[in-house]
Amino acid sequence: MTPQGPRANRQQRQRQIVDHVLDRGDASAAELSELTGVSLMTIHRDIAELAERGILRRYHGGVSAQPSTVFESSSDYRLHAHTEAKNALAKEALSFVTPGMSLMLDDSTSALALARLLPQVGPLTVVTNYRLITEELRDAEDIRLMCVGGEYSRTHDSWIGLPALEMIAGFSVDLTVLSTSAMTANMTYHQEQEMVAVKRGMREAGARSVLLMDNSKVGRSALHRLAGVDSFDHVLLTGPVEEELLSAMGKLTDVRLVDRA
């Protein structure tokens, strides 16, 4: 059922604000008031709520969507970032999936893009800690859905922590598909220690692993080392990526440059 009333209006307005700021990088409160047709007081309440949820960053007189370590982790932000590249990565990753397989998907929006394609494959078992993937697949009759529990993270919209790690360690799946925040020619990274532990556990639970990375994440690092590039069986990238980086990665594992078209 589609939500109606004041709550729906607020959600629609806040989505309009987020889309506008993501498109332009930042915006003033006055600009957002004019865009949405509501008062400055209402806009300031919206900004405060979006900042509290980690979706946007507030500064004096306006709001910003420039990435930061916490901001980049927000599921709401990631859902709107590089969607074309993620869809292309998902289509390529689908070639690794065959009927009857068991898959583990992390809480990346790249994995979510793949999840949307899985019902067309046939019977599968899917294990995930990402709420949005469970929502996407809960009505797919040919998919056996298994959810990893633990401490709920509102920022990531997923379950993490020690209980999640213990559950993940109990699985042995055919394929793990995941993404992370950054990578160099020989190492992958994430800015949050807890997420590193979850993603490491997921990678180790899979007989094979596929790493999905749009080009905005390539050639940069973050605070915590996740795993060496050579620990992933396949790395799928969207371009452009420097030829030197591609060549160096290609010496460590199977690297495929994916066309966005």
C-alpha cells in the first residue's frame, strides 16, 4: 500500500531534497524552500532529520552531499550514487550465477542491484544481512532467503556485530558477492572496522568471491585494510580506470572491465 497523508508528503519532500543535493553537491536552505514550496522552518526540520540519519551533511545556511567517511556509508546515500555503474556491474555478475547455487550478498547497493536480477535465474539460496535485499527477494518463490541477524545499523540498513559474524561463519556458500569503499592496485579498504569484519567473514564463507567496484572507488584508500585484491576470485570494474592499475590488478586475479552501456 502506498503511504498517504502528512508522513508521505514529508518522505516525498525529503527524497526531492536528497535528489537535488546529490545532483548539485550542495544547496542552501532558501534554495530548498523554493524547490519544495514549503517554509524555511520546515526545510530546517527536514535538513536536521536528514543530517541525523547520516544522509546529508549540514553546514551554516545549507546542506552538502560531498562524501565523507560516515556519509559514504549511509545506505540512503549509496542508493543514489553511481546507479548506472552498479546496474552494469550487476548484469555482469549475473553471469557467475547458475540455478541451484547458494549466494551470500553483503549490504552494498551493488549487491542489491544484483539481487533484483536473481529471480530470472531460477532456484537459488540467498544469504544476506541487508534489509533492502530481503525486501527485494521476499516474494521471489524460487529463492530460498536466509537472513543474517545481529545488531541493526540504521546507517547501513543492515545487521552487523558479533551475532552477525557468528552466523556468517556458520555458512558455506558457492559464491559471495560484495563491494567495499576503496581499492588500490593490490589492496581493498573500508572506513569502518565493524564492516571490515563482516565483509571478511562473508568473503571467507564463499567457495568463490566476486568484488563489484565502480570506478569512483578505484585508486583510493580508506582507514582499514579489508583484503588483498588477490584474495578475490573475480573483480568487476566500471571504467575509466588507469591502464597501469588494471595491469597491476590483472597480475593478481581475474579483472574484468565492464561496459556501462
